[in-house]
Amino acid sequence: MTTIADAAPGARTRNRWLKDAVGRRDGAAGLLLLDTLAAIGFAAGIAGGVTAVTEQGAVLPWALLMLGMGGLRALFASLASRRGAVEAGAVKRGQRLRAVAAMLHRKAGVPIDSGLLATQAVDAVEALDGYVARFLPARRAAAIAPMLVLGATACASWVSAVILAGTLLPFVAAMILAGGAAAEESRRQFVALHRLSARFADRVRTLPVVLAFRAETRETEAVGAAAQELAKRTMRVLRVAFLSSAALEFFAALSVALVAVYCGFALLGLLPVAVPETLTLGRGFFVLALAPEFYAPMRRLAAAYHDKQAAETAADTLMPTAASERAVSMAVAAPLILRDVAIQYPGSDAPAVSHLSLRIERGETVALLGPSGSGKTSVLHLLLGLAPLSAGTIEAGGAPLVSLAGQASWAGQHPLLIAGTIRENLLLADPQAKDLAIQRAVAAAGLGPMLATRPGGLDALLDARGSGLSGGERRRIALARALLSPAPFLLLDEPTAHLDAAAEAALIATIARAAPGRTTLIATHSPALAAIATRVVHLGTAI
Amino acid sequence: MTLHSLIAAERRRERRRLRQAGACAALVAIASVLLLALSGWFLTAAALAGGAGIVAAQAFNYMLPSAMIRLLAIVRTGARYGERLASHGAAFGALARLRPALYRAITVTPAPVALALGRGEATARLIGDVDAVEWRFVRLSGPWGVAAALASGAALTLLGGWLAMAATLTCVGVALGLARSWSHRLEEPGRAVQQAMGALREEVAMIGGSAAELRCFALEDWATARITAAGDRLAEAQARQAAVAARFEALHAVSVALAAASALVLSAGAGAAIAALAGLAAAMTVDSIAPLLRAMTENGRLHEAEARLNALFGAAEDGRPALGLPCEPNLAIDGGRFAPGSRIALTGPSGCGKTTLVEGLLGLRPLQHGRIMIGGQDAALLAPATLRAIFAWAPQDAALIAGTVRDNLRLADGHANEDRLWQVLQDAALDTVVRALPQGLDTWLGEDGARLSGGERRRLSLARAYLGDAPWLLLDEPGEGLDAAVADDVARRLDARLKRTGQGLILVSHRPVLSALCERQWMADLGARRSAA
């Protein structure tokens, strides 16, 4: 669910952002204009047909023209829909890329939030779909198509064109008067409905506490009361919000009626005033058949209006994503020196880690030991530029450290597993790795016995959830991957958590054999794992 | 209760407005057909009369048709306004009762099913389904409009001969029939879009949860490419869906042209004025099925939404009858006995199942038989409602609801007065923070207490647990994210509160200052360790 910010940014900023995000795309709008041209052809066909009936001429050619134009309308309208979908796909691709890149290359200190990534890269980006596919082409066409209709009308009867144009003026005035208020009401209603859904989603999400406090009856009533309240308020709002569509409807019907009455009286020769044009039935009928097309583009635009509202809401979510900035990964050498380091995440009132001083020599294995919540993982994240350095300094090889990115390998408690072979999973660390290197890493991580029992060995297929792998096997795959990377630093985050005693002991022995040769930092709560380190640093809130 | 009976009940309840919407839709359709047909007839007849000389022109009754035309324009506008108002009114009225009924159904579904709805895509889909079902009410007036258009179209084209009428009705029939069969074909691309969307979300969740590995192995570009590829597959599926939906538009345009042309040709014998009337009436009759065609493109989605929601209603169970509160809520965990008012620290390494045990105590997941005894009865056999009356819980993730401070506290006790609210806030060392908020207790906190810091959220969750009137407090990591001084304060006030209320305490916390409050420790991992290797 995208949440609606209480203080929405200015409409102008938002519109500019949307404009930049979409770029210039005229394909679908162009097809809609062709559709209008075919409608003009259709009107000519029906007018010609009626004239032919009066003159006892051949009706069939005109009927065929009508069919042909109908076919063209079908073609252009459906092509416009398809083109719109393709253009929407392209815009969404660009925005998704931007949101993902900004999240992955984010600056240190921006908290890791996979929920936010989903909100931005999926929900908000998808909300742009209707805006690009339907609303924008409709808006562009609405600016030009009525002029085409007006031009065609003027060719047949310029008075009728003046009448149509004349209905446009009060329509625009009505839109400015009622439309502004109606648009505002309609946006408010959209927001209110969105909030109601968000509230419902929230109460489903927080169901554990609702159930635990036996508040289900009360919350059910609250859900009902909120919906009731919205229903009552909305009806008031809708009376105004539908005014603009009523105005559209009114002027669409009025333009047909006025054109019909004018043409009828002109053909009867009973017009109260003299007009300097002689109308024929063919021209009059053409104008009449075309009159509904004058407001059709605007009706299409009105029908796509909620797509615009959805896109504006999405823009508010997507706008704050900064352009991604890439950190340059550079060679980093031990020793690693942390002086009086503190890590405090934005919005939290206590530092996750404070006053940490540590010197790690080349090839050393250091264990960060402490209970969960003591900031062990934060220290590892700090070295990768994923956590903010709020006080103190970090140096590597005598120079200030920016990030160990590209210089370290990682194995954690929830390894990244992709659908594919075990080999592909290992190669993520080093796509160019030779077979021999893979064999060595597999052996060092103790994966051998597991691969021997698995059909296909290294080429056995895994799914994205790693189904069929035990916790220990996952960690060993992660460890093999980490060892495959030639990076000089090795970061291990709770590599033995959630394992039973035997599996933990076996994995600890493996790590003890594999770690030497690299500068290794292990975050763990397990004293047994910490025991293999050359040095143990205690983290924790000894209060 | 099933979803269908609920919807049927709503249709009955909203029948006044639905009838109104249907009548208005019918009026719109009739007015649209008549407006153009009459205009066409008027124009042609006027031309013929005008061509026959001034006498014929003078004799032509122009007042009635031209007045009718103007009247129809106004009727169409008013009826359309009325239709939209009535159908939206019905939809919102139904919404106000469907939502609570659905929420009720979710709360009585077995906890594992219900809790799974609270995660990521499940929630998004649930909301989408509810929307789909509600908006069907807006479209209920569609068939009325089509029926009225058909009736008036048939009557008008009949003036041009029964062949013209038959041609028009055939066009409508064939178009609707084709659309119906195509709407089944839309289901497959619709499902493909759903699947591609699910795959994209999964990819995003996987990438979002692997930040450290991506950094280390410089896999950011690889990850971006993966998400982009999943997005491309989604766009491809959406494009295929759009291609099928575009057929409906083509169908509409072709059938309008076909009906108009054939009605015109077939009624040529009835004279030009009638032929003009029949041609335009046929066009408008077929044009009126547009809303129905649009609705058909949504049918597959609606059916799936209904099926999913119906499954929720089906899964709802009445539950075991709640036994009365055991008079002596003494507790035994794995054989260890604790009298009411004891203070127990649940210990064990992280991941050994402390939180699992806590959630089991609250009936949020199944408990192992015989592990926990309450008042001499096996807790695994007690009704969730009974268990939840025994424990007041502060969960590990704080879990605040979107609302005000008061909304959050009132979750634990809907009738608590002002004094009690401030008392529990004070006991959780949060009273000064809340006093400093712009609207105090009524300050809107946003989703999951977004306005508060991590430590404040936790203390609000703690205050909420204090407000629950239960013999045992169940606190899961209440000290996390608190700085030393605040943790000290929280512990001191908790101690004082427990002395005052005589409540028992079950505490999961790694902070010594809090666990020091407990006189007994209990290792939670006896027998609970899963075999993981």
C-alpha cells in the first residue's frame, strides 16, 4: 500500500516530476487522433448514405465507407490501447531502475528497509501504469481532437462550428467554476478512500495485537464506523465531484441538440436570422453525426481521471528517491583501525553502538561477541557503508575508510539464494572463478559431503527459497561463496545462529580452518564460535 | 455466512438506490438513442420539407421535435448525474457493511491463516479484492441501460422495417456473445499478470533483504538487472492483457458501424427520414453496450477476487468454546511451576524459540501439547480467547496500529478513562513524551507509530500491555532500543507497578537491568530446538 503523505509536496513540483519521469510520448495520442479522423470519415459515410436515400442513389458504397471507417476506428482505438501499454511499460522500467538503483547505492545511514523498496519499486511504479497508458494520451488527444472535429464541421457548415465552439466557452467556464472545486473534492475523496483502505490493511497487519488484546469486536466496529463515516461524507463530496462530469455531459448533449435544431431550421428555411451559408441535407447530417465526437475526447479524459490521481500519489512516494551515487570501490589494506566509533540510526534515540575502538591486523580473526541487539551486525554494516558513522573515525591502511565494498566477502545467517544451480549461486561472488577455485572453496566450506549426495552435485538446481536445504547447508553455501571471492576481508554475520549443537560445532570447525589467510570479522552471540578467534571483542549493554 | 449471501443481502438492502441507478441508467440510454435518432429524423424531414417549397416548410411541425430534442439533452444529463450518484451511493453503503463483515471473518479465521494475510502482497491483494467486489455495485446499473437501449432501439429501428430491427439486435447479440467468450480468454493473461507481479515482489524482497552481500560482492548492478528483468516480464504480461482488452474496443467500434450501416441500408425503403432515424438509433443502441463490455474485461478479476474472499469466509471457524478463566492462573512451563505473581525471565540464545513460545501462549500459533499448563489445564487445549485473557502482551516488534496514542492504548481496554491512560504512560516512562506531542493523547502517530522513535514505540507498546487487565504480563524484549538511563527508569517503574498490581511477569530480554527484576530464570530451549543440520 502506498501511504499518502500528510504534507504533500506542491502540485507544481509534482507535475514537473511526472513530466520528467514520463518524457515525451506521442504514439498513443497520435493513434487517438487518427481515430478521430476515422470518426469524421464515418460521419461523412452516414451523411452520404442518407443523402443517397433521398436522391434514390446507391446507398451501398456509403454503407461500405461507414464499415471501412468503423474498421479503421477499431484498428486505431485498439492500437492506441496497446501502444499505451507498451509506453507505460517503458516508463515503469525507467522508474523502477531508478528506485532500485537509488536504494542499492544509498548513502550510509539510510536504514535498510525492504518494505520501502517494495513500496517504491512495485506499488508506486505500477501506479504510473494507467497514467501513461490512458490518461496522458487522452489528455494530449483532448487538446487537438476537438479542433479536428471543429475544422471538419466548419468545412460543412461554419455556423455549426461556431455553435460547437460556442458551447465550449461556457463548458470551459463551468469547468473552471465547478471543475476546480470538483477536482479538489474528487482528490479528497480519492485520498479518503485510500486512507480507509490503508487503515483496513493496517488492522490486518496488526492482527496479532488486535487478537491478543481481544479487541477484534471493537476493531470490527471501528472498521465499520470509519467506512460508514466515509460513505456519509463521500456522498456529500460526490454531489460536487460529479458536477464536472455532469457539465461535460450537459454540453455534449447540448451541442448535439443545438446543431440539430439549427440545421433543421436552416434546411426548412425558417431561421429567424439570415445566415450567409446555404446548408444541404448532406452537410447538415454530416455535422450532426459528427457533433457527439466533439466532446468524446474530453469524456475519455474524464474517464481516465483517477489514473492521474493514482499517479500523483505515487509521485509523492517516488520523488524523494535521490539519484543514485556510486561509491568507487578501491583497494583497502589492513590494519583496520576504529577509533571511538558510534553508530546511531536516524530516528532512533540511542546509538546502536558507541565508544567502540578496535584495531584489526592483517590476517587476524576477530570475533564481535554480544547478545542480539548489541550492534554486532551494525559494525559489519558500518564497514560496508550501510550504517552511519555518527562519531569517531575508521582508517584502513593509514587512510580514512569509505567502504569495504568489493574488498570483503560476506556470509550471514540468511544467505542470498537465487533460483539456479549451486554453481551459479557460488559464482555470484566471482563470475570468472575457475573450476579449480570452486572445488577449493567447496572443500574449504565443507560442502563436499552434501554435494556428493545430491544428484548433479554442483549443478543441482535450487529454488529461490532454497527448499530442501538445511540451515547448515545454506550457511556452507554462503561460506563457500565468500571463500571463492579473492577479497582480502571476510565478514561473517551470525554464521551459526539457529543451528543445533552438532551442526554448529561442525560449522565452527570449518570456519576455523577456512578463515586464516584473510582478515576476518565474525559477529556472533556464540562463545563457542568466538573461541576460534585470535581476539574477542565484547559488545553489549552491560547495564 | 458466505460472501455471496452477504452480497445478496447488500443488494437487497441497497435495492432502493440500485433501482434508482437502474432507472436512471435506463433513462440515459433511452435519451441517448432518442436524441440522436430524433435529431437525424428532424434534420432529414426538415430538408425534405424545405425542398418541397415554402408551403410544405410552413406546414412542417417543427416545434414538437425541436422541443423534444432539447428536453432529451437535459434528461440525459440529469439522468446520468442521478445514475452516478445512486450507484456510488449504493457502493459506499455496501462498503460500509462489507468491510466490517470481512474483518470480522478474518479475526475468526484460524490464526495462521489470518496472520498470513498481514504480510506484504497478501494484504495488497486483499485490499484489491475488496475494492473489486465493492465496485461491482457501481456497475450493477449497466444491464438496465443496455436493456432500455435495446427496447428503444428496437422500437425505433422497427419503423424502418423488421429487417433493420433484426440487424440491430443481431449486432448487439453477436457483440455481447463474442465479448462473453473473449472475457474467458482474458483470464489466462490476467493470471499471468498476477503471477508476474508476485514474482517481481519476491525478487524485490530477496534483493531488499541481501544488502550486505550485494555490497560485498559488488552485485548491485546484477540485482538491478534482475529486478528489471522481472519487471519486464510483468510488463510483457500486461501488454498481452492490454492486447486482449483492446479487442473489446475494436469490437465496439466495428459493431457500431455495422449496425448503423445495415440499419440505414435495410430501412432505405421506408424513406430517407426514417432511414436516418433507424441508422442513428442503431448506432446509439450498440454504443450503449460500451459499459457492459468494459465490465466484461474485469469479470475474470472480479471472479477471482470473490473466490479468494469467499475462501476467507469459509475458513472462519467458531473456535473452541472459551473455557472460563482458570480461577488460579498458575503456570507450568516444561514442568517448572510458577505461582501467580511470579517473575520469570525466559532465557536462551536467540533463535531458540522464545518468541515462538510467547506467541503460542497467546493462541497465535499452535502450542506443543503438554508443554504449558495453566491452572492445571493443558494450554494447547485452551481456547485462544481464554489464553488471551490471561496474558497482556508487549510484542517484540512493538506493533502499533495506525492511529493516535489513545487509539493504541484503547486497543487493550476500550473503556479506560483518562487517568488510567496517563497512569500506564507514566509507568512506561512515556508520559513526558506524550505530553510534549502537539495534541497529546490524540496525536496521530502514522503507520506503526512512525512519528515516534524506536524506543518510544516500544514504551507505548509496553504501556498498552500495562493497560490490559490480565494476571500475567508477557513482555518480549521491552528494553531494546532504549538508552541506559531510560532502560533503568523503565525497569524501576515496572518493578513498582508489579508490586502494586500483583501481576506476574514473563520477560524475554537480554538487558540485565530488566532481567534483574525476575526471581526465576527459565531456559526456553529445552526440547524446543529444531534440528537444523
